[in-house]
Amino acid sequence: MAVIDATVGGATSNSYLTTAEADAYFDTRTALVPPWASAADPEAALIMATRLMDALAQPFKTFVPGPPGDPGYYRVRRQWTGAAATSTQRLAWPRTGMLTRNGYPLASTVIPQELKDATAELAGQLLAQDFTLNNQVAQQGITSVKAGSVAVTFRDDMIFKQVIPDAVYDLLVQSWLTDEVVESVGRFEFEVI
């Protein structure tokens, strides 16, 4: 069984919240309560959810090749704004330069409740379905299969797996994250998506 260290700004922290705090979140969340309540190792789910949330601190850019004659583009995923509060903390939070949902400065000595709720939500969703695993059908770009007269349809564009579901992003303060953008390569210009 995994052991949670939810020390704010700690050098060995591995979770943004304790199991008791996650239990309190799930007391107000009906749909994911069964997988959470019956989880053999909820601490491991919280640690994995924290890892995934922490990955947003790292810039990540994916090249998307275009069709022949098109140079393609870069897709830059969302990432945390601000900066880590100390150089010794293990996790991306607490952060400096962050605002509350109402626009007030957020103390750089706390893990905000919105982040705790989002991490608990992600842990619950990981217990219900591990979407960090590769989806072979999606990776191949198959969008539909027809049985009569056998037809298979493939996507024209690249497949991007969304590891963090929208329900998790919706719990976060939007100013904490950059927009996902596409950067042009060569002669094309793209808009923020």
C-alpha cells in the first residue's frame, strides 16, 4: 500500500491531498463514490493523480506533420502559470504568482482547495478507468467500422490522447493554466484552440 506525504512544499511530498481530504471530496460526489469507496489502494490513485497534475508544470510540444506540401505545426499543451514557491519542493505546487477564482493573490504557502478537488476527481476517474493506457484503436486513427460490406474509416488528423479529462480541468481556476496553442511551422498561422 502506498504511503501519502501531503506536506505542503515538502521535499518528499507525493500528493496534493490526504486520503481523508479525498474522502471528504467524494462525500459530495456521487458518480465516482463506488470505485473510490471500494479501492484497494486509494493512496496509489492519489499519488498517480498528483503525478499527472504535476506533469502540467513541464512544457510539452508535439509536432503534427501536415499532408504533402504542408509543413505541419506544433501543438503545445496547457501548463501551469506562475512558478514553484521554493527550489526545494518536490511537487509543482505551491506556486507563486497565482490568483484565486475571484482574482485575489493566492498565498504561496497553501495547496488551494480547487487543486485538491481536481486531484481527487482525477484519482477517482483513474480508479474507474485508466485512461493513461494507450488506446490502440484511437492510435491507429480508426473512427468507424461497418460490418455489412466491410468498411473502416480512418481519421485524417493526428490522434491526441487526453490523459486529464475535462471534468478535472473544469475544477481548476482557469488563470492557473496557459491555453493550449498551435504554433505554425513555415507559412501557416494558427489560432488558439
